[in-house]
Amino acid sequence: MSRIFAVCLIAFFALTAAASANTNPYDGTWKSNDGVFAAKIKNEKITIKIKMDGVSALYWAGSFKGRGNTVVSKADLSQLNDAIFGSEKKYKRFTYKYDRLWFNFTIMGVTRPVALTRR
């Protein structure tokens, strides 16, 4: 009986460890404090929308693979090509520090850092 319990316990911990290893620690919803940017990270993909005056527009869609403090996202051009406010970059760097996810936002030649907080 105790041998069966031990085997079940080992199997449980092995499955739990495997499941947590496949979970991206960044998965979830992120927003800027001013409410202009909203991001969703799920299944190793990220989408960022710009929200202003009750209107939402796609800014970024791409990969989000990695578990370190810096993730380089490759653009999903099939989604961004028709997006009015879609980034023209092929790659975007995201950095996690101070409990925030940071990226650079560029429009009309002006770049500013954006901080997103998990919601």
C-alpha cells in the first residue's frame, strides 16, 4: 500500500513540474497606468492594443517565447499588415524589471518607453 502511495506521489510531482515548466510566467493581461496600452500574453503570443476614446486598435502582435528578463518578439506580419496603428518593426524587445513589462513605442519618429503592469 505504501509503495503505491509513493509511486502516485512521485507521479503527481513529476506531472506538476512538467506543467509548470510549460507555463509562461508572463501569461496574462497587462496594462499601462494611463490605460492607453493593453496587452495579452498567452500560448507564447502577445498582442498589444492602443485604446483611446473608446476605440481599440492593434499595435503589436507577435511571438512571446522565453522566461528570462528580456524577450525578443517576432512580429506576426499577417496581423500587423492591415493594422492602422500596427508597428512596422519586425522585432520588438520586451524587458521585465521593477514588476513591469517594458517596451519602446515609436510613432512618427518619436520613441518613448511604455511600462505595463499585470492586471
